[in-house]
Amino acid sequence: MIFRLLMLMLCVTMSCSAVEVQVIANKDLSVTSLGSDDLSDFYLGKRKKLPGGGNATVFTNADQDETERFLDKYLDLTPAAFSASWKRMIFTGRGIPPTDAKDDQDMIDIIKRTPGGIGYVATGTKVDGVMVLIISK
Amino acid sequence: MSKQQLVASLVPCVLAGAAFAAETPDVEIHGFVSQGYLNTSKNNYLGETQGGTFDFNEAAINFQSQLTDDLRVGAQLYARDLDGIGQDRVGIDWAYADYHWKDALGFRVGEVKVARGLYNEYSDIDLANPTVLLPQAVYDERLRDFLTSVYGGSVYGTIPMHEAGSFDYEAFGGSQTVRPDGSINDFVRSNFYNATTGTDYESNTITLKSMYGASGTWNTPLRGLRFVVSALQFNHLLSVGNLSVPGPGGSTLYLPLSLEVSKGQNVVVGTEYSQAKLRLAAEGTIWNMEYSFTGPAPGSSVLRWAGWYVQAAYQFLPRWGAAATIGTYYDNRLHPTGNTYADPRLAYQKTVALTLRFDPVTWVALKAEGAFINGYGQMFVQENPNGYDGNTLMLSLKATVSF
């Protein structure tokens, strides 16, 4: 009991998250997989063009645990570092930050109707109408 | 507002207007307000800092609109005050149309940021930096007025190199109107100010004919590790003003004097490693500036500045971060120990700084920074009319709210 309590406290302190995420995309995306560096470039506003053609439009999730896990897993960034990166972009005129989806269902709905749309939801979420994008290291 | 500023601000407005006629685009509005405090134990640095000063604030508001998939326009209004530099007068920080034709090639037209080193473009964005002051050895506040942006254009891009990572580049060119009451005036004034003889200088106009440069960044295959090299040149920075000297009977005589930097060249090399909570950075820079001046005792010379720093920043809790910075500025890299100076400590400025940052919420940043400064190389003589004294302890505080 005490051990579990200590682990819980450690987790809270270190902000570790148990949630896993999967990357989803509009069904008509010109590719079915992306390198993690490509995904990172899209989410940091450095690139827009998909390898197969067309523009990528990325979205973030208002769920903080999912966002933290996504940033850690695919971008190697903390939420603070991601925020700082976008503040640099905003205040130098280099770009507009990704739009937040309210929750997983909202994310799926947005991705469905956005050509080139890319986002993320919790693993296990029903993702009818969108594609699960394979991200390779 | 000058004609150049007017043109630069009209570019995005015209394009936005054209788009508005067809369809109303979304306009993103962001901004921030910063208030700081500087206090030095001895010697004034970046203002009348002995005893403390709150003349250290910034504010900005920007408007951006993605008109099409590849075309974005925007502008940022900016005001700042650093002990009278800026005086909170609102001006244009940047204003441009950005056409992202390809990832490897995009174009910006208007008032564009100067790409220099790792962090020059973020020098006026407190939220983006782990410290209150950027390392002064490379990002000298004395030059900030004319190293922020130029009226002209730039090309930029990201080129994938597959297993070798990627390469980012940006090349810019243009000109600008420099404020006669800004930091450049202070810098020119420091060449002629003499408390003993009562001599001083004030600019009436400062003009810059052109500035151009380029920056290249290699993003290595090791994620988070990058190397940057940048170079720029500016031509014909001319300050026209008056030298004031004591005259007969307690009067003041004003003698025309102009100082021109015919050519200024700068190179920065740097590296950064950022991974999750850690950021390590190191940069070095050299300046060459050939200048001459007219007036009662005309002359000419060459400035050969140099500087370097290393910095480590770590986010040790979700809302807390700390940074340590060591840097050195050399007033003449050919004589780094100052053996040709009346006081060797005028030849360099060595700084060790520790910073603590707390972001209680994502839109507020609070920073406290303590620095130990040995040397007076970057301190203005006119801010220290009684001379310099010993080492300097500096406390810098800053609070920023953004939206």
C-alpha cells in the first residue's frame, strides 16, 4: 500500500502519464506512414509539404496527458519546450500554432473533414473514418 | 513613420485586403507585456542600474492570417524601454508577407527579421528564452536596435538530407531607419563622451544604407543537435550629430560631427543540443567594423570585437527551469588581455549568470537572474561618469504575460 502510494506520488511529481497515443490522419492523405522527424517538423511548423504531395495540417489535443505523451514519444519535447517553440514562431511571424481539438472525438471529426489533417488520440479509441498513420523512427 | 516603414506595413495590409474581398480569413492575434527590474551593485550597465531601475519593459501585439495554404501575412507592433532607449514608443517589429512555395524555398517581403546565430530573432521575445538577458557576449544590447529587422526580403527553406539530417537556411537583405535616440546613439556617444573635459555627443540622424546576410543550420541525425553558421554585412551606418564642448563663460559649443561605419561584418558559429528537459548551447562571434569620423579631430579605426558563451538550461519540474551561462566579450580580439588599455578591464567583460524561471501557468513567465561581471568592456562611459569600480553583481527580474 505504502509502495503504491510512493509510486503514485513519484508519478505525480514526475508528471508521468500512463496513456498511450496513436497518430491519425485524414483518409486521403498522400502517405500512409511518416518518419518521426517529418512528424516533428510538421508539428513545429518547419515544414508543410507531405512527401507524397499536398500540405499537412496538424492539430493538438486539449487532453494534457495525451499531448504530453505524444510530445514525449514523437517529438522528444516537454509541453513547456513545445510551447516555447511555438511562442518563437508566433512572435517572429513564422507561423500560427496548431488548433486544439477539444477531445478525441472532436479530433477525429476535425481530421475527417480536413484534407492533409494529422492529429493524435488515445490508443484504443475507435477511429472510424480516419487512417492510423504509421510513424517510423 | 518613415516611407520604408509605411511600405513595409502596407504589404500585408494590401494582401489581406485582397483576400478579404473574396473571403474573410481568420486573424490570429497574440501579444505579450513584460516588466523587468535591473540592479547593479557597482557600475551602471544597460542603464542607470546602480540602486535599481524599472526602466526595463517591452510590449508587443501581432496579427497573422493564413490567407491560403501557402501564403501568410502578419505584422507585429512593438514598444520597449531600456533606460530611455525606445521610451515605449510603438514601432513595427516585423511586417511581412510569407509565401511558402516549397519546404525548400519560401519568400518573405516586408520588414523581415535578421537571421543571426541561434537566437537573434528571439532577442525581444522574453517567453522564448530561459534567461532574462540573452548572453551579451554574442547578443549585445548596444546593437539590438539595428540587428532586429530590415526592410527588404528574405528567402528561406528546409532541405532534407535523409540520413544526414536536414539543412535550414535563410538569406536576407534590406535597409532600415535607425532611431537617433536609440542604442546606436549611445554606442556612438561613448566614443566621444568625456566627463573630465565635459565633452558629449548626440546624433541628429542615423541611417543605414544596407544590410544583408545569411544563416545556415545543420540539423544533425542526432535529434536535438544542430550547428549554425551565420554571417552578415552592413554598409554605411552614418550618424550625423553634434559634439558639445564647454565654451567661454560657461557656454556650450556645438560642433558638427559625423561618424560612419563604412563596413561592418559579423560571423557567428554555434551549436545547440536540446532534448526533453535539457538545452545546451554555445556560440562565438567576431565583429569587424571600419569607421571614420569628421569633426574637430577627424580619425578612423577598426573595431575588432569578439565574444563567446556556453549555456545550460534544464527544466527540473514541469513549471520550473534553471539556466547557467558563462560568457566573455573582448573589445579587441587582438589584445584580449587589455595590455594596450589604460585599464585592462576595459578590454573585456566576463560574466557568470544563474537564472531561475517559473511559469505558474502557460501564459505567465517569471524569471530571476543573478550575474557576476568582471570587466567593463560593454559598459558605457557616459553611464559611469565617475569611472568604474571593481566587479559588478547584477540582479535582473522579469515578469511576462502573454496571450
